[in-house]
Amino acid sequence: MGNYIKSIILIIVLLFLVTFGVKNSHPTQLRYYFDLVSVDIPLYGVVYLAIVVGIIIGMIVGIYDRIALRGRIRRLQRENRELKEKVVEEEKKEEETDLASKVKEEVKM
């Protein structure tokens, strides 16, 4: 069911983009600083280009955040492992002291 909803939403978005392109196909002249490069491109191309650049920038930021989170996960996993080892060692020491106290009690009897 979820795939059908995603497909319907995708079709609606694509139809919006296509009709936007058809309605805004007027040529627009893009100029770079100091008029070094001048390009004629349809208006919808400028909008689509801006959207694509925004998506790419968002993906780069997302990748950076993922890398940072992976490092944090590794650090926390290492800390968790060390704490578990520490707990196991403490439990062994407690068992040894309990066993030693039981042996002392048996010797006293």
C-alpha cells in the first residue's frame, strides 16, 4: 500500500514539474560576473538547476552528519564494551569475596 502512495505522489510531482516546464519555457539569459559567460536557457531550466544544486548541497551536509554520527556510535560502542567488561570483572570479584566468606564460615563451624 505504501508503494502505491509513493508512486502516486511521485506522479503528481512529475506532472507538476512537466507542466511548470511547459508554461515557463521562455528563454532567459544568464550572465556570470563581469559578463564573462552568457547563456540562454529556458526559465524552467534555471529553477530545476537551483533545485538540483539545493539537493546536492543537502546531500553533502547529510553525508557529513552521517560520518560524524558513525564516529560517535563507534566511540559509544567502545565505551559500552569497556563498561561491560568492568561489570563482569566486578561480578567476578564479588563472587570471589562471597566464596571466600562462605569458606571462612564453614571453617569456623
